[in-house]
Amino acid sequence: MVGNSKQDLQQSQQIIPFIVGPTAVGKTATAIELAKRLNGEIISIDSRQVYKGLDVGTAKPTLRQQKEIPHHLIDILEPSEQISAGTYRELALVAVADILSRDKLPIFVGGSGMYVKALVQGIFQESLTDKSVRDKIKAELDKKGIAELYNRLVDIDPELAVKIHLNDTKRITRALEIYEITGKPPSAHYRNQETESPFPNRIFVLTMERENLYQRINERVDQMIQDGLVDEVQALLNSGLRKNLDSLLTLGYQEVVTYLDGECSYAEMVENIKRNTRRYAKRQLTWFRNQLEATWITITPETTISDVTRQIFQNILTNDNQ
């Protein structure tokens, strides 16, 4: 049996790298090359790549890439299932222990900041889920709308509310669920959570000038459309899913659902995805800057993947020798 205790992980002196950053910045390609160099395996830190069938719209690593380097925590849930940051942390710790037991190096890659924070800083013990409470909040959302729920969050937890966008349905409903289950504002739990990482790590944030990043985002969206994003969403809807499910209330998918429902034109759908993705990337960078202690690596049009992996490798080597 593979051990997965916090003590087991802390006994490993290997520094485990996290490669994070905004969408389209080049995290996957960087992680794959680093894994080749360091005899590593990749653990996805993506709240949507965990779902089966959400491939094109999540920029999931291709089957060829997954065959080249083993990937973990991808395609582990059906789109109708739920996952919390606490559950992700438990699964990730098991994956880390498994990889280390085979003398490989775990390499985390992705853009879901809350998952990164939950993993390296811990999560409060009362971070539970309750289907009946979640269903009740969902019914309230359908009846009253997200603005009403956001206002309720402002009343019970203004400290957290100011950090959440009014349209972030997933985080608003999750915060209300925590409050309903525990009777305490989520921010009170966060202040009391663990702050010690279960293993040595170093976080690297990849970034680039806004104009360059936005161009890459626009090109990625065009490629997703070409790769069949609309067909992917249609297949999900044909399987019985609708846009009220968490897995489809996400960037890229919700815009396509709106188009398929006849609420916007094809051209408007494409532009909406690009615009919303650019806005999301901006929020990601702000979050990483304010929430994580990390080494930032700026990528220019002249920067190669080898350049980035070399910087990460040298940084890890320096810390290993300290």
C-alpha cells in the first residue's frame, strides 16, 4: 500500500515544483519538458480538467502528451459530480506519495489558485459538503438569482465577499454552503487553517506582457473553436447536462451554451469567450500576486520553453543545496 500521510511526505527532501499562471501562458508545455528533465510526473491543478468529456474547452493535455509523461487528476469525475478544494487536496496528497514511492518527482501544473492554496497551506477541517444544503442553495439561486445570493454573502462574510466577483456563481454558492454547514463565515475558517505545507515546494508563476498574453488567448480560443468546442458542448448537452451544472457554468462552456440556445450569434460567442478569458487571466494574475509566495518568471516572444525550464531547474537546484 502506498503511504500518504503528512509525515511520510515531509520526510522527502525533494522540492516539488508548482508551475502556475494565467491561461494560455504555456504551463503545460513547460511542465512536460521539466518532467522529462527531472524524471517527473505531472499532477494537474485544474478544477475543470478533473471532468471527463471537458477536453477542448479546458485545454486538457492531449492523449499524446499524457502518454509522453504520466498525468494525474485528469478525467477522474463525471461532469455531474462535485469536487471541493478539500477533496482535491486529499487526492493530490495520495498522488504525490504514489509518485515519490516510485522515485519520481511530482510536478504540479495548472491555474486553479484555490487548489494551490489548499494544497500548500492546508484547508480547515470543517470544509465539508452536504448535498441537501447544496441543493437548497441551488434552488434559491434558480429562484432569486446570483445577485440575491451575493448580497447574502456580503451580510454574513463581507471579508470574503469583496474578494469574489458578483458573477462567480461557484464560489458564492460554495461559501454559502460552508456557512450553512458550519454556522461560521468561511473567512473565519480560512484564518484558522493550517499554514504548513505537507512537503517542500516552490511555486513558479509564469507571466508575460498583457498584449502578448491577450494575443495568445485569442489564438487559443480560435484553436479551440477549430478543434470542436461547439461540438463538445453539444455532446455534453445531448447527454442530459444543462447549463445549471457546475461543470458547465465555466469559462468557454457557458458562452457556447448561450449560442446553442440561440441567445447570441456565432461571432458574438467567439468574441465573448475571448473577452471573458482575457478578463479571467487578469484576475488570475492578481490572485497569484496577492495570495501566493512565488517566484515569477516573465516570458517574452523570444523566450523558449527550454529557457523557462532551465530557470526553474536552477532555482530548485539552488534551494536543494541550501
